[in-house]
Amino acid sequence: MKFFENNFTYDYSFPAVSLAYFLRYPNPYSRHVLTTDVIDRYVDPKTQRLHTIRIHLKKSKVPSGILKLLPKGMGGSDSSGQSYILERTIVDAREGWMETESRNMEWTGILSVVEKQFYKRLQSDEDRLAFDGLAIDKISEQTSVKTTVTFRSRIGQGKLLAKKRQDTSDIEDEESRKGFFSSLSTAGIQRTIELIGVSRTKEAVLKSKQGMNIVLERLRSGGVVGVLEGMRQDREAAFGPDGPWKRVWLQGKDRSIENDKS
Amino acid sequence: MAASIAPECNDIKEKYDTCFLKWYSEKYLRGNTSSNDCEALFKDYKGCLNKVLKERGIDTMVEDARKSGSSETDAEFLRKS
């Protein structure tokens, strides 16, 4: 297992940052994100916290470094170049924090990537006291975010080849070891795959920050309307006026919506 | 607004998203947490979406992912509360 951690502070208030989080796609740094859907959302009546579950469909390729380590046909030509991400968030507006978790839903045996973020309103009370004399720019609201990403490869542990979870996992484990993995160190392959994930994530975390900052800037200058207008332009720039869904079903395996001409 | 995975749900999704953003920024974030202005729209949107998720087998994938994450994450989430 590998970890990646990053701390960052946005120069925006917590309400703005949490709104931008829900509004962050599309932005100019998110061309790989094809669709976003809300599958569950409710306010917990006890805590008043807002719970949201979304699915994002992203364009993604299995990195070639990882492909080389896989048995033939696995993660290769049959993969559609798209992957589903499950995202859960909890917002506590009163306490001023938001917790997010995103994970890949496929290929988790090869590499499971779980990104957790904790956004928190920065207490400015102390600042206010300390700078009471210089009242001019005391209201500089900020929001901190701590990002932790966990990488875990279970390749060679039998789960990879088990399409459906069955009680025969021991047998499959044996088979996979005897076959492909016998000559290689399972732990070594896992470590290599995890490290490839880490290096790709460093870039992705930077990009997602840049995307958030653009959305936040649009919020500041034009409010929600400004963000929506920016989105329309991003969407056209990325996919043309037809929107991204044409691409989705051209690449996807599902053919059930061919008659949709929108 | 971000597009839906199901093109036929884009219209209703856009209506729901717009409603949510308004509710979230004007009510929820200002402490009016108990209102649920967008429930009817969300129900329609979910009805449209669930059909497609089922057709493509995404619903079972989501089930699995929610379960696989729950052991560690729910405990962590609870600890915060």
C-alpha cells in the first residue's frame, strides 16, 4: 500500500469552496471527465449534514507501465478507455467542513485508488484579535484542504481473476500464482503498480486544484450564473456543441441509445 | 452543467442541478437545512437515471463499491460525528 498526501489552502470562504466542489465539472482542466450524475442525496435529520453520492465517468487509460505487468488480454484491448468513479461527500455547513471520498469502481484488484479530502473553514477569530489594530484586510476567508490518496494493488492475490466473488477464490489464487505470477514477485508487481498510481496522482491533484480555482474565480466574479456560463463554453470547447454524450456512446459498449440524436 | 451519463436524462438533470445549486447556496449554506425544495425534481431525475444504470449494469457495480468502501469509511465518517 502507498500513500500520497497534500495540504493546500484556498483563498475563498468555505461556502464558496464547497459549492465549487459540486460545480467543478466541467472546467478547462477536466476534459477527461465525460459525465457526472447524482445517485443519492439527503440531509441527515439528526446532524443536518448533507450527504451526496455521485458517479463520474472519466476517460482513462491503463498506464502502459501497468499493462506490461498484466497477463495478456487483461486491461488491454477490451477496456473501453473509460472508468467509473464513485464520489461520496458529507457537508456540515454549521461546523464549516466537508469530507469527500472518491474511488475507482473497476479494476480494483489491479489498483484501487481512494482519494479522501477534508475541507475546513479556517478559523479567523485569532487573526481578527491579533490584527485588530490593522482592520483593513482582516476578513480574508480561507479554506484548508487535506488530500490523502491510498493506493492498493491486490494483483496476484486471487481476486483479480475472480469475476464474481465466489467461494472458490483459493483455487483461483493457486491458478494465478502457478501461471503468470510464479516467476515474478507478487509484492514487487504490486509495489510497481502502486508507484505508477502515485506518480499519476501527483499530476491529477495539481490539475484538480487548478480546476477548482477557475470555478472559484468564476463564482467570485459572476456568481453561480458566471460558473454556468463558463461551463457552457468549456463544454463546447471540449466536445463541440453536441455535448459529450455522443462520445460516450460511440466509445461505450452499450448500444441501447443509438436512436438518440440530441 | 456536467452532462448525464444518460443523454435522455440531461434535461431533467439540468433542472434538478439548477434547483440544487439555488437551494444549496441560498438555503442550506445559510442554515436553512431542513427544507427540501428539489425533492420532486430529484425523484424524476433518479427515475430516469436508474433505468439506464440498470440497463448498463452500473447499478450492481455501485452497490459493490458502496459496500466495499463502507467498512472503513463509514466507521471513519461516524467517528467525526
